[in-house]
Amino acid sequence: MRHTDAAVVALAERLGVALGEIEIVSSEEVTWRDGSLGCPQPGMRYPQVLVNGYRVVLRCRGTDYHYHGGRGRGPFLCENPAE
């Protein structure tokens, strides 16, 4: 399953909506600046290495949801994405 498809399925399950209600706004390959994969958590330390990964932005009912992934980690919801 592609990471975009996996993110759509994960969000649909999270929100309890049909897959057709989720719009893919963007999907891109990125190089994250560190091991946080663009989603740093307060109080956590991350390896300071470049990490190949991806970012998927989905929209459902007017709200955007950011899914990040990389380094073998599947897509996860990033509630406070770093710019």
C-alpha cells in the first residue's frame, strides 16, 4: 500500500468517515532535518541527521490533516507540524 493510501485509510478510521470523504491536498517526498520527521514533541531529543521521508496533507470536512513518515515508519498524524 502506498503511503498516501495508508494515510487516507488511517484518517478515515480515526474520524469514522468513508474514504470518499477524504481529499488528498498534497503528497510529496521530503528530506526531514532530523529524526522527528517534521513533528517534534516537547521534551524529546532526536538524531540530528537528514531523513528521507514524505508528507501527505489530507482534508476532511474543511479541516486539514498532516501525515508524515520516513525511515521505515509508516504515515502518522502530525498534529503540530514543524515548518
